[in-house]
Amino acid sequence: MRASDFLFTNALLVDPGTGTFGQRDLLVRDGRVEAVAPSLAPYGTWKAGDAPLAVCDLKGYYLFPGLVDIHTHLRVPGQEHKETLASGTRAASAGGFTSVLTMPNTNPCLDRSSVIRDLQKRIAAEALVRVYPVGAVTRGQKGRSLAPLEALRRAGAVAFSDDGRPVMDASLAMQAMQKAAETGCPVISHCEDDRLARGGVVQAGEIAEQLGVKGIPPAAEDVMTARDLVLASDTGAYLHFAHVSTAKSLDMIRSAKDRGVPVTAEVTPHHLALDARAVLRLGSNAKVNPPLRTEHDRLALQEGLRDGTVDAVASDHAPHHPREKASPLTEAPFGVIGLETTLPVMLSFVEQERIGLARAIELLTVGPARVMGLDAGTLETGGQADLVIVDLDRAFQVDAGLFLSKARNCPFDGWSLKGRTLLTMVGGRVVYEREESLRGRTTRQ
Ligand code: DOR
């Protein structure tokens, strides 16, 4: 569907950022939201002679602000055999995401302003959705000396992380938090004590024993969560916890938040939906870091969605080449993809009444946008028209073979889910449309 301006009518609008939940019309002009109201028909403020207008009846369909993913690996630069900006952002658009943060564990990693500037040029040329780089915390992500955080911020980094690796040196981690605070950007902590985790493949315990592989104890995450909470509390710097996976870490974060420590937390769909047993069925497509944990942890994370301890759900989309993932379990890289399944997996929790629809959408829109201070995740009048239209009732079977991502390492392959993205728009431009599914509902003026 191509037109300059759009009037969506009869949409079921869920926008937790503005507190809207109900049937609305929404007018997009010049890439911005011009009006949202119970009725704008027939054409809102559009009049003959203006730019062409597409009027699209969304009766029965949902309209959400474009989803925001604050944890994506687009693998650029240097690992384009796993994913590219084009394939990764196509996958994002198909999943309803209009803004993504891309992690710095690339080759070279994003530890120099020149690398980030080059990446920005490629983003401008190749990306379909908004892409925000995360700068490295330490040079080479080696954990020995700080990267030039201020210069990285000036080049466009919106946060700092050594994601994929922990910053083991507590003094360096503390300096990073202080420096990052001066730049106004958060540090994203990948909590893992590498001595406790080293050589581990899956969660320590029964499954690791059954498979005869080394386990990763929950303490590997928990001791670092505890350390980073102390550092955040002492520095007053803003810290964000990536992919929280244990009940104990979540509990510590909950009490720290209650005491006013400035931290936020994200969880992933795979830690919410799967436990360690999944690796028996899925092999390396369930090998992820932090590992899938116990049922107790999984249910605790779901409780964290409900009680507000968790601020955002993030995909941790970690594409790997099928050949890499085909290696024996002990050698295959950690990571699963998620851009094209995060929304329907979250909607499955809504269907199971584990979480309300508005809260699920909050965790995918304004929640993550607030965590990273992004001007995104809500459809305010005058704001950029980043949105997604979803058929919540449409059931489908996940077929990783059809993904727009280059990668196939999806733990949800074959699952029956509901909630199809029909159209995704970034700044008023249609970047994704499923099989022209809205054509029969659209008239042009
Ligand atoms: O499973 C993971 N994969 N966890 C990480 O922290 C890094 C990621 C990757 O880059 O593949």
C-alpha cells in the first residue's frame, strides 16, 4: 500500500503511552500523527488538492504504536553471514518493530566513534526501521579499559554495554556507570560471572547432567546482579539489566527499585516461555546466554511483568548462521532469534490470561522507549507515525523457513500462535505489509 497520507478508521487502538484503549480513527499526514479521535471520517482535515490520502478501514484489527526492541543483534559490521541491516530490519518490520537498539558485539565491536559513524551511514542507506547503536563499555569489549563513552555518544550511541560478555572488573564497571551518567546514557549490564559460568552450556542441574555437559549456575547471574545493584546504588548512575533470567535476580531488582535505586530491567520472550528442558527437544536452538532456567524462574519472570519490576520485554534477537548452530551443543554459539515471534509469544500470555493486553503492549512500546530515553513507543498527536496494525485473532504456525531474518535459530518453530502483523509504518512510510492484506479495505482520495 503506497500513499503519502493515511486515514485509519475503526481501529482498536491500544496506546499505553497516552492511555488510549478503544476504537479510534487515526490520521497520518507528512509522516506524523495529525489526529486521533473516535471519529475522523470521512477524511479528517484532508481536502481535495492535498497529497493523496489512503483511507483504510481497520474494523476488527488492532493498532499499536510501533514496537521498540532495546536488545537486538544486527551483526553489523563484520558478521553479515549471520544477519545484515537489510535482513535484520526487514525481520523487525515483519515483527511490528519500528525502533531497535543494535548491540555492539560485532567485528570490529562498536568501541570507536569512527565505527559507529560508519554504521550510522549504513543504517541510513540500508535499514527499514529506526536503528540505534549501543556503544561498547570497554575497548574491544575486553573488560580492561574504558571505551571513549562521550565520543561514542556523540557518534550516536544511545547506551553502553559489553553485552555478550560481563565487565568483570568492578572498579571498571563503576567508572563506566559514572562516565555513562555524565553522557546521559544508561549502561546495559549483561550479568554473568565468567568464572562461575565458564565452560557452561545450559542451566546447571538435571538437564546438564542428563546431557553430560557443564552447567551454568544461577549464581553466575545473581552475584553480578547483586554487585551491579550495589554500584548503581552508590553511584546513582542509571543501570539497565539485560535479559534477567532468575527469580533471585528479579527479587533483588524489585527490592532495589523499591528503595529508589535507579535501575530498570528487561526479560526476553524465550525466558518467559521456555525452561531448561527445551534444550532436550531443540538442542542448540535453545542454547542461549543466560541459559533457559527452571519453571520456578520462568513463572517468577512472568510475575515481574505483572508487578512492574520488569520495564520492557526485549527479543535479544541473536542470529547465527545455520552451520554455526549445527555444531555440537557444546560448541554451537549462544543465542536465539526473536524479532518475528516476540509479539505473538507475548500475545499468547495475554490469551492465557497471564497478563493484560495493555500491559503486554506497554512492555513492547512505551516501556522500552522510556528505559532508553527514546522518542518512540506512543502515538501522540504531532509525534512520528510509527505504528503497527495487527490481526489478533489470526492463528498461524510459526515457520522459521519463511522468516525475513537470515537466521533460523528460532526456538518457537512449529508453534501455533495468534497475532499477525498486517502492516508496519515508520514515519508515515509503509515498511512492511503482509500480502497486501489491507488492500480490500482501502480506498484512495
Ligand atoms: O545468547 C546470547 N547471544 N546471549 C548473549 O548475551 C549474546 C548473544 C549473541 O550475541 O549471540
